[in-house]
Amino acid sequence: MTAELVRGQNHPLSQSRLEIRISAGTPVAAAAALGDENGRIHGTEWVAHPGAPVQPGLEVSRQAAADHRLAVDLDAMTDAVHRVSVLLALPAANAGAGPARFGSVAAPFVAVTGLDGTEVASYTITGLNLESAVVALELYRRQGAWKVRAVGQGYAGGLAELFADQGLSEAAQLAAGIDEAVAKGLVRSVQAPPPRTPEGDRSRQAAAPAVGPDQGAAPQGAPGPVPPAYGGQPAGGQGQGGPQPPYGGATDPHAPSGGPVDYSHPRRQTSAPPPPPPAAPPRHPGQPARPVAGDATGWSMEERLYNQVWGMFEDLARTAAAYRSAVDFAESRMDKELEQALSDPRSRIGGQGDAAREAARARYTQLVDQARASLDRDLDQLAAESEVVEPALPPAFARWDNPCWHAYRVPMEIPMALRLGDLRLPEAGSIRIPMLLRLPLERGLWIDSGRTESLDGSFTDSHDMRRLAMDTAVAHAARLLAVYPAGEFTVHVVDPAGSGAQALAPLTQTGVLAGPPAQGAAGVTEVLARLTQRVDLVQMALRGGAPDALPPGFDTSQQLLIVNDFPHGFDDRAVNQLRYLVDEGPSVGVHLMMVADREESAGYGPLLDPLWRSLLRLTAVPDDHLADPWVGHAWTYEPPSVPPGSEVLRQVLTQVAEARRAWNR
């Protein structure tokens, strides 16, 4: 399972031979610095960079590219090396061509993988602004074991400032040498062979040097090879324009010399290429392009759909923000015009004042109508996109009424995310954007059973609200069970008073729970003690660098605890254990789903405030409590609902139970 790191977080490494894959929105130069136990670099020979790409146990790319693969062999490191820092820099920052800071490009993505391509840990470097060089992550030795830590430390002064900060006296000279090596690499890059002329002109031309999976096109404005395919050939093959150079792109001996000859097999692939994106339907003249599901970027259809949903969310947020801004401007302009027109007391009455008011209101109406027309055009396009995307979503992203559930099979891999409900804005009418949450869970969920008034003015009594909240929790738990492979997700339930028995029936009757719902104070104590002990054991194993030293038969699956009617049945010790699970559990695979009314726990005072802040609050009825800091919208959240009378929940959970029994045999 891939660990998605945040800045400062670490993760143990169980393999010594690794690849570090880097993906950026622009060509970057990649390097790696070796450090001692204090992180200091002892000399330029401790740095692998495009000018000196190979060091003991380390190899980096020889040129700037948008995608890199760095090879690392931790067993080959000398005893003096305790840290390997992966460095990224914008090669054109000092030359004035291309982006000069990471804040103006897409956030770089770094992944540590095994030689088979299995991801161990990944990190998206966010929060960069003026920096032109960054320490992406570091591999470090601790008590004889290696770990990876997400760093994300940027430097506005580029590589020179970065190396100086790590104690290298020749920082400026080394940075200049790296820039020179990158510049030479760009100069050596020549264009791909031109297409064969109709007259059959076969005059020899300089061929593009071979490129591998870790090399990409040169920056804009610099000559460079055709973007590579996976296996060392320029993308497009022979159809890209004439025959390709043989033997991995070796240059013609009669052409100008340029770089070493690559003798790799031209069609040997080192990684599986992504499937081609779906083709868009033909566009009619004068009409916008017809949307197609999965046309976003990504290595798989799941990733493309995820990115497309995220793009739809951004599009709706932007167009709604533009509309609201236009309306606010129209209102302020009308107020200003009315104030100017009526500032003279003599014009406040009579035909002159009426004409001024009518003219101001007419201009206001014109501006609002123009803004509304632009909004409606964008909403029509979003609605058309939603109509094609929604039916194409996989079960993890789909609503419960999606036909894909009728063909459901227990998956073999964990998906990228799962759907928690829908998001909408008042200007968008019937458009619903799926609310997708990345997996594995990084924080617990809180289903608020205290809100009784819906946005439409309807009122639900407290008893029905508790039932709806529990139904929502069961729907979320069922989806989590459905999207994980058999045996990799376990659900426990604490229901002290037994009030959730009816809502829990799909889980209890299909046998997907780890055990019967715990009831009474004794049941609460037993479950919390068991999960708390689990967190302690896993943390000790990870901190000791011995993740394989857990007791025999230890259940390594992700754990989910559903708590109903909190704080009934909880004493002070149980409350402290619950807080401990919320704080420490997610990092070791123990997650919490609370079904509770915050007002009922008011007797604890501020003691539980950190608990509620740590959980993602969801509701059982539509509510506009979710706000994005991007544009400041208050999004209306709509919980997932199973169609009335549908048996899809039981059918899915029955397959999950059968797959689990087969897996346990």
C-alpha cells in the first residue's frame, strides 16, 4: 500500500534497491546529495548531478526533463553515508527562459518505488512560491534501517543557496557546473528526422539522440527531441514523420557528433505505457467540443476520471465565483451611479432623478444578464460533461444507483479515492459534483446527528435524525468495505444502547463485521482497549525499524471503528482512549467514524474540542457547512443515499463476505 506523505512525515523502507520517480509540469534538473549523520555534504564528489550522474549506489538523469527516474541502491552506500537527499531545480531560472520559480508551475510529484514499479511512498511538493530549487525528500539511515522523509524545503537562491545550506564550501562552483552541464545537454539535443519528401529524398539528416523514460522534451525555446515513448523511441513511431533511427536512436556517422550512442533495444519497454485517452466525438462547427469521460491526464482510467472530477469542481467554483463577482460589481456600480446622480438635492425629484435611477438600474440589469449568460454557457458545458462522466465512474466513485454496482466484483487493488456524497452550489441548479476522498483515510469521519433542520426548511425530529445519521454511516462503511480487496479492511461497531440495530442490519446480517456490535460499558471498554493496544504495537514496530516483528497472526488490515450515540456508555478513560485513536490511529491504519450530536457531549467542556476538529464533519441531510479556501464558496453537501427498496447494499456486502471467507481459508 502506498504511503502518501505530507511534509515532515516519514515511512520505513523495506527494500534496498529503489527507483525515485519524479514528475513535474516543466523540465527540471534532478540531483542527489549524499550526507553524513548530520546531513552535511563533505565535497562535490558526494553529489550526483547531470555533470557527474553516477555515484556509488546512485544514478541520476543526465539532462533536464519533466519526468525522471533515479536509481538508488542503499546497500551500496558507504558507512559514512547516512542520508540521500533528492534535489530538484529549474534549469532555466538563471537563463531567463522558462519558469523562474516553482510557484508558477504545477506542484512536482515524487514517488519512491521498487524495481517492479510498486510504489512505496509518494509526496506532492506543495506550498512553493519563489523557490527555484527544492529538497524534495530524503532517504536516511536510522538504527541500521532506512526510511524516507518528505522534506519540501525550497530555496529562492537556487542550487547555490541549497548546497551552502547543507554545508558545502564549493556551493557556487558546483551549482554553476550543474547549470553548465544542463545547458550542454540542451545544446546537444537536435531535432528529430524530417518526414520523407514525396520525391523520395533520403538525404541523411542528424537524428535525435535516444531518450529514455526519465528524459523528456527540452524547455520551450530550446531545440529538443520529440517527446519520448516508453522504450526509447520518439512518440509516434514511424507515423510521426519518416523512419526512426535504428538501435535506440544512434546518430548518423556522417552527421555532426552529439552525445554518446545508446545501444539499448529500440522496442524494449521498461514500464507499461498508459492506455490511450478516449477519443472525443467530432465537434460541429461553431459548437463547443463535446465532452468525453476520461479525457483528463493520468496513467489509468481511474486516475483520469478522478482528475476530471476534480477539474469539474474547479470549473464550477471558478464560474460561480466569476458570476458572483460580476453581480457584486454591478451592484456597487449602480450604487455609485445613483449616489452621484442624486447628490444634488435639485435632481432628487422630478423627471431628471427618475431618468438617472432608471438608467442606473438598466445598466445593472445589462451587466447581470451578461454575467448570467456566461454562467449559463459554462453550466451547460458542465452539465453535458457530468452526463457522460457519471455513468463511466467506477464503483468507488459512483452513486449507489449507478448500474456499475450490478456488475460489482471484489477488487484486487485499493482505489485512489471513494465517494462520500455530492457537492453543489446554489447557482448550479441540478449539477452535482462527486465529493471524492483520497485513500487511505488521513482523518476520521463525524456523521452529525444533531442537525434537525434542512436547507429547504423541512424539520426532522431528533429520533429520525439519529436513524438517518446511522444509515449514512452504514452506507459509508459499506462503500469502504466494497472498494478494498478481501481481507484488507475490517469494521468494528460500538453501539452501547443498541439503538442502531436496525440501521446496522446490512452489516450484521451479511457477516462483514469483525464481531457483533459491542454494547454496554463493558463492550465499549473491550473494543477501545483492543484497538488502542493495536496502535501501540504498530507504532513501536515502526519506530523500532522492525515492521515485520509484529505478533504472529496479527491482522494487518485497515481498521474502522463505528461509534454510535457518543458519549453514552463512555467513561473518562474511554473518552481519552477515543481521543488517542483519533490522533494516533490514522497513521497506523486505525480510523474512526463517529455518529454523534456534539451538543450531547457539551458536559465535557473544551476537552473534546480537539476531537471534533480532527474529524471531517458530514451530515445526514443536505447542509452548506463545507467551505473551500480556494474561492471561499460554501458548498452544499448532500449525503449518499441508497435508492428506496434497493437491495444493492446487501448484494454488495454479501459478495464482500463471500470473498473474505474464501480469503481466510
